Amino acid sequence: MSEPLVIVGNGMATARLVDELCRRALGRYAVAVVGAEPRLAYNRVLLSSVLAKEVAPAEIELRSAAWWRARGVTLLYGKQAIAIDPTLRRVRLAGGATLPYARLVLATGSQPIRLDVPGMGLPGVMTFRDLADVMTMEAAVADRRNAVVIGGGLLGLEAAYGLAKAGANVSVVHLMDRLMERQLDTRAAAMLKAEVERRGIAVHLNAQTTAIRGRGCVEAVTLEGGRNLPADLVVVAAGIRPSVDLARSADLDINRGILVDDRLQTSRPDIFAIGECAEHRGVCYGLVEPAYEQAAVLAQHLAGAPAGYQGSAIATNLKVAGVSVYSAGDFLGGPGSEAIVFSDPGLGVYKKLVLRDGRLTGAVLFGDTADGLWYLDLIRSGAPVAAFRDDLAFGPPSARRRAA
């Protein structure tokens, strides 16, 4: 008889876990997926494209309802899981229903951080995290011309790009000295700022928001120093935090995220966690690729095969405001490292490759990211690059030989 496996969270990590598990152990588990959003799992990476009307909401759906049915998965979307009883091994849903489990996987994702400043509760102030937020922003921008996005990381720039494409006058307010400081070095970030501004988006760096002002609805964002930016709509994209409330109800060990070991197991042997809600060896990744790698390892473990997650080499491969950017590993470098830099301002291309002891340890690519995966393989493998060091910025040697 199939064991009941409940997965809480109906996002990208869950879709990959079900896919991987069905490849390895179809029929071993009776799988039920619980998702709070009233829709099938979708690709969150493409939310800004939906906002910009470059793709339709239906086009970002990861799997059809028929796909889930064919794998025997019970989908309960639009249902909120509110508590776990680890003694009875049951998940309680809003409304009172409960689901029994033999194994439970938490893939609850993360929540947007809300700023602790006056005016956050004003109408017209919102966060950007899911498809419902996109729909709210679409309705808001229809009759609100001035939008301020607080946060110059990936989510903030995605929101800004989408709003600008939808016709709003957009300003980005960022606390740090450069955009996307976690993914880009100073030079690549400066190039990105120029590209963002070329699209009509104003960028304010080293800018701290002190208040959101308005009478009855939002009217302006006040920065430190007293400057006011007019705003009919404010989108807060100042970061995320792991969603751990459900885990707390089961008294699981929690730090910033839900603590997991190399099998993605929590402090209870029958409960696991993957994706943005999980913390492994002190790291909460907040990226899609590590979540996929965790899903593959957990599927292998649940299928009864030896498996261990050793952490992920962080790599970011994105299109921001229509520009391709890529970073991986220790791209900032430091004492004992050296950097190979290739730049062609005319083509809008920049590459920085960081080496230490004859091995590639980090990379930043702007404009041309075609060789990103090759650089990532070199970083992960630690292979010596001395034999082709002088040509490293020009891509894989095999590709150059074919071109010749």
C-alpha cells in the first residue's frame, strides 16, 4: 500500500520534487500537494514578464492539471496549511480538515519583507512576490502614473521593468551603493544601472526610505535627507525571509530558515524541507537552482537510495530589464586572487573571471552570458585552467576550435 506523502507548498521546488520522485519511485507514495495560492504551480521567475505583458499568465504554468493527475497526485490548491501535529502525523488546513502523512515535505517558500517605516499600511503600497501581486499591480498602474520601487535587487528591478513597460513613470530606491550587490561587482552593476536608466527608470542609490506619505492613499516616498519622490503606487521589494510559521507549529528546529541536514531532513525524521524555507549548513539560498538540486536529492532519498546534499555553488543567470547577467562563485575575489577582465563597451559586454591558485573561483558576465554554464562547471570542479588561461575570457576551447 502506498505511503501518504504530503507536500506543503505548490511552487517550483514542489513541481520538481514530484517530477523527480515519479521518475524514481512512481506508486510508492500517495502524494498530496497543498498550496495556498488558488492556481497551479507556475514559474515565478517570469512574473515581471507577465507584468510587462510579454507573456500571458497561462504561459508560465509549470505543469498542466492533466500532468499532475497522470502521476496520481492529489492537488489541493487554494488551501492554507495552518498547523502540523507531529504526534498524530497530521497537517491541519484552514477550515478544519486534516491530512495524514507518513512523510511530510515543507516547501513553503518565503515571504516579502515589509519595511518598518510610517505609511506601509497606506492604500497603494504593496509587495511583489506572486501572481496575485502582479494582477494587483496591473490594476493599480492603469490609473496611477508615478510608481516607486523600494529595493534594487532582482525582484525590485523586475517590478520596475514591468511597471515601466506597462506605462508608469518609475523610480527605484536602493539602500546600497550599487544595484544587485549580491550578484554583481561594481562595474557590472554600473553598466546595469545605465541600461535601466536608458529604459526611462530613475535609479536612486545610497537612498534610505524613512516614510511613505499620503492622506487616504500613498502620495510620496520620503528619503533620508528629506527628499520626496511623488508616488501613486509603491512596490516594496526589499528582500525575503523564509516562511517558517508552519514548521514552528511542529516545534522543528529553526534558525533563519528550517534547519535541515544533508538528507534535507528536519529535526523530526519524518519531516523534510526544501527550497527557500530551508536552511542547510547555515545557508538559505532563495534561488531556484539550489531548490531544484535539493528536490533531486530528496527524491532520491525518499525513493530509498543513498543521497546527500552538499550545498550549491551559487549561480545567477537572469535577464534583468532585458539585459542578460550572470554570476557564480566568489566573483568579488580578495587577497590571493587575481582577475581576468574583458570589456567591450560598444557591444555592452563585460566579463570578469576570478582565479585563485590556478583555478577559476568566480565569474561575472554582463551582456553575453552564453558561456556561463562552462564557467560554473570549472568553478564546481576546481579543474586547473593554466593550459588555457590566456583564452579563458573567450569561452570553451572546443567552441573556439569549431569556429576556426
